[in-house]
Amino acid sequence: MSELRFGIVGFGNIGRTHAQTLSEDIVPRACLTAVVSNGDFELPADVSRFTSLQDLLKADAADVVVIATPTMTHPSLGVEVLAAKRHLVMEKPIAMSVHAARELIDAQPLGVEAAVMLNQRYQPVYRQIKDIVAGGELGRIVRFNWIMTTWYRPDVYFQVSTWRGTWAGEGGGALLNQCIHNLDILQWVLGLPETVVADAQFGKFHDITVEDEVTAILHYADGMTGTLVASTGEAPGINRLDIVGNLGTLSFEDTEHGAQLSVATSQQRIDEHRASSREMFGMPNFHRQTVMSAASSNQHAEVFNNVVAAVLDGAALATPLTEGVGSIDLANALLQSAWEDRKVAVPVDAANYQSNLDARIGESGFREARAVEVDIDMDASYR
């Protein structure tokens, strides 16, 4: 096989984005051959249209199936794809809960590749941050702070959808949808905490039932602590990450002029300086530098290229389904803490969380979408 046939299930905003990516020259050895959607739109002559995933699978119209449907359908559709022994690319998050995510992962047969669209791991600045932390330049990490409030969404974003901003459709709001990328980067770089304490505001800025503002404290087994602030109601918002170690500090901020990353490091451990210095207002000597980041490429294409290499060349998947569980675990724990007003352990009690989520789904359900004109610029959604 010299080329992989891709089929996309769901042709909303992100489905169309993936179709464009797969139709360009930035994913060699891949071609878009099928779309599953009931929408009224034109497709190229060489792309088949199906009204169900089952029809696509029966027609053997794709080697790799991309699930780009609403969140609540991800696990069930993913299981169908894997049962048919087709390779899978799942949009984030792979499920609304850890319980459902594990069921999907358990359904993966041998010889079938399954990836999750954790595309921000290909953001050069996040890769640099991971390398700096893993390389020990900051020493032992003692604290971090991440303010991630650039995920602003106007009311119309929710109003035109039956499922966005609902427990039944997304299983959450800012944490499970927008900030799931940040939560993934956080646990990718620093690991999962031991416990979390969170305060969440539900429908503070929007007419929704799920969280649109979260403030949390994370505690790690080695004594590291961290704070998170997330919101979809603030504008223009802030995306700033500070990581403090016993050899220095890293500061990242995403500004209108691009990503800015600065690092200050010392040759002497700060705890050693605290214990030994006889200068009442002394400070270790620091080397300060601004770290330049490479220009960002098409991150979705990077994920697709990795999948192609995994299927055709036997390369390792960079973002297998199992990598999608950490961010969901963290999001579930934060919501559980806010619901029950207590400190929650990580990994979250999956059965208890599922019970809480199911209760909220039963109480709320979906909304009636409004028929209003909407201007959609997907490039503006990548923050």
C-alpha cells in the first residue's frame, strides 16, 4: 500500500478543516476518499458521501477513519471503527469521562493504529518547554501557574448548537472542550497531580449548564504545587505559563506578537543559596535569555503525517489513544472537586465520576438550536 484513504465522519467546523488539510500536499501518501454527513454541500468527484459510518465501513471506502462528530458520540463511533479493524483518528477529547475513554481503548485490536488529535503537542514552543523541563535546566520543579483565558466564546457559539455547552453533549465546558489542549500539555510536561481542589462557575458568562470559569490548585506527590485559571468568558484573555524550579524560572506568554519564552537559570540551587547566604537581601546570580521558537506548522497535518508513517512504515504513534486519557482524568477530577466541594485524588474515581456525570446528563439534556446567521473563521479558534 503506497497511499492511505481517509474518511471523515462529521463535517462541521473541524471536519471541514481536516478535509482541507487532507486535500492539500501537506500530508503526502494520504487522500480524502469519503465523508459521512447529512449536510447539503458539494464534494469533489473522487470523494464519496455516506449518511452513516456503517455505510462507509461496508463500502470499504477508507483505511483510516477520522471521527469529527460531537463529543458524546466519540466512544461509540470509535468502537465501531476499531471493530471493523480500520485505523482511527479521534478528535479531542476521546470521551467525556475516564470510564468511557477506557472502554474505547480496550476495544482497540492488535494491528490497528488509533490516534487522538492532540495537535498542540506539535506547537514548537510547547515542545521547547517540555525539553527544558525534562532536560533539568530548571532543576526540581516546585511550582507552576497557568492562566488560560484566551478561549473566549461569544454566546452565538453555543446558541447555534444543540449540544455545545451541555452535559449531555460535551460532558463539560471550558475544561473538556477548549482547555483540554492545555490540560494535555500540562500533564505531558509536568505529569498528573496527586490531588486537586477546584472552584468552578457554571454558566457565569453564558446561558449554559457547564463550567465556563475554573480556578484550581494542584498538589503533586513530590511537593510541587500549581494553579490553573480557565475561562471562556474573558476577552482578550491571557495565556501565560510560569514554571518555577530550584535552579530557575521559565515564563511563556502567547501575545499578539507571537509566543514569548524566557528562561532565567542559576548555577547554584536556590535552596542552597537560601541556607548559605549571609546577605540579608541577597539573590542568586541568574543567566537570563529569551528562547526563540520555530514557526508553527499545520499541527493537524503533523498528526496525520504521523498516522500515515505509523500505518505504512511502522513508526511509533506520537499520540495514541492512551495519551488522551491524562487530560480527561484531570478535567474529570477538577469537575468532581467543584461538584462535591472537596479535595479529589488523581486518578479520579471513574465509577463515581460517571455516576455524577450521568445524573447531570439526565437532569439537563440538549438545547434547541437557534436559526441565526453565523460567521465562522476557524483560524480564530486556535488560541
